[in-house]
Amino acid sequence: MNSSILEILKEEGYILDYEKQVVDNLPSFIVKLKYYEKSPVISDIVRVSKPGCRRYSKYKDISKAYNGLGAAPINIPAGVSVEYNNGSMLIKSAKAEKEVSLIRDVVCQIIDNQLLLSVDQDKDNYDKIKPMWGTYRSNINNIINGMVDGFSVNLEINGVGYKAECDGKYLTLYLAYSHNVKYKVPKDVEIKCIKPTHLVVSGMDKQKVYMVASDICKIRKYDPYKGKGVVIKGKFMLRKVLINDVKGITLTSASTLDAKIKDVCKGKVNAETIKQVSSLMVERLSGMKLEQQLTFDRGAYKYTGLVSQFAEALRSSGFEF
């Protein structure tokens, strides 16, 4: 018995009150009972413990868990129709229509404005079909969302004199080259210049929209130190460069966009990505003979923020500065 149970009994009207005392160095309670027609409302309290319901079965009889992404239903919004016939799916809307061909082992069902994809998990080639199951689900969901809301990517142009102009057919970029760069706008993709330094790439096809945005960024890759170039708005990167200050040359560099760590960093800047960049730089420095100690451009002793974490990562790898 504890005070919380007695408090509930008091609030519910089963007892009048209770008092906590210590008898023989042991905590105890004095309970004032509540009577009705010369009989106590409550006579005793019994603890009832029921075991959980257990059902035993052979492991072969237990069905496998469905893939989380592939089995998730896709809602079909108003204004979009989906027709399925012999492995071919036709998705229609007032704006466009798209045909998707499914592999033989992926089955589609349309129930109550929901599209369900399923596969037979007992087949021998299930392990090969499983990755495609989730991929088909994502692609179909992107097609439906693209027909309803569309996709868009915002691009920022940074740099003195850097700007862009678009007439609907061609995007003209002024990026400090000896000549301006003209980029032909692909079909089914729209590029708008909100400002000379702000572009919006939009369309119904998610893959094509992001490929166009990537192509534009490659025309003048963003330099985080000079702060110049074309970059997707909200995308962050971390880059560290080691230079020989005496000879005025760059020894090595590493960034979160390097192929080795790009998938791990995922465009974020935090303690984990700093470790990844530091490890990559140490790996590239391993074959070099450094004649002098390392130092940072903001002083040899005072480190704060990201610089502090980067310095600690290099120090733990054996470098002195």
C-alpha cells in the first residue's frame, strides 16, 4: 500500500481520510473508513495480477514483416485517376498523364482511393524484388504529388556582378566568365527569375527538376571561402584547406561534398561531419612530410565553435599546433 493508492480512494469517495505515521521505525498509514448504513464502504483491497496472453507458434508459421516503405498505401487525391491493367499503370490528371510499367512480381491494388503495392514474399527472388518494391512506391508517389502540387528548387547566385536572366526558353547566366552562359530550359521544366540572384526551378517530374538544378549549380560551383557561385538555397557544406604559408601553395583540402563522405554528411554541418572531414584530411596528409607545425588563420591558441572541434579532431590524429 502506498499513498498514491490511498489518495485515489479518497478522491473517489471510498475512504474519508488517511494519515501517515511511523511505527517501530516502519512507515504505516491510519485510514479513516467511510460508512454507509453501519457498514464500511470498502472492506479490503486485493491485488490482482493477470499474466499476459501468450500464444506459441513455429517460426515457419510466422509471416514475415512487410517492408515499411513499399507496403505503405498511397492516397489518390481528387482530380487524379489511376488505372492498372496487366502490369501497366496509367496516372492521369487535368495537367498531364504518365504511364508506369511494373515488373511482373509487383502487384497493384486500388481500394477506396488508395493504391497498394504488394509482392509475394514466399518467392525465391523476393530478396531481389524487395528493393524495387519501395522504389516503385516512391516513384509513383512522386508522380502523383507532382501532378497535384509540383516540385520546386530555389537557387541562390552569390558573387559581385553575378546574375541571371530567363526568357522562358533560355537561361542566361553572368558568372564572371569571359562570356555569358546560355542554358536551354528542358521540356516540362520551368525556370523563373524572382530576382537576378534568385532562381526557382519547378516542374511535375521531381527527378528532372533536381537534375536541372544540379546542372545549373555545376556551371559555377559554389566556393565557400570566396562566397561565390550557384548553390541550392538551404544547402550547407564544410570545407577545410591546408596551405603552406611560406611557399603560398595549397597542400590539401577536404569538404562534405567529397565523394567518399558525401553520403554520410548529407549536406549537414555538425560534430559528426567535422570528424568525417578531419579524417579525410588526415588520410590525405598521411603521405606528406610537414616541415612545420600547423596553425589556424585566427590564432594558434584560441579556438571556438567549428574551428575548435576541427582542431581537436586533428590533434587526436597526432598533429601538433
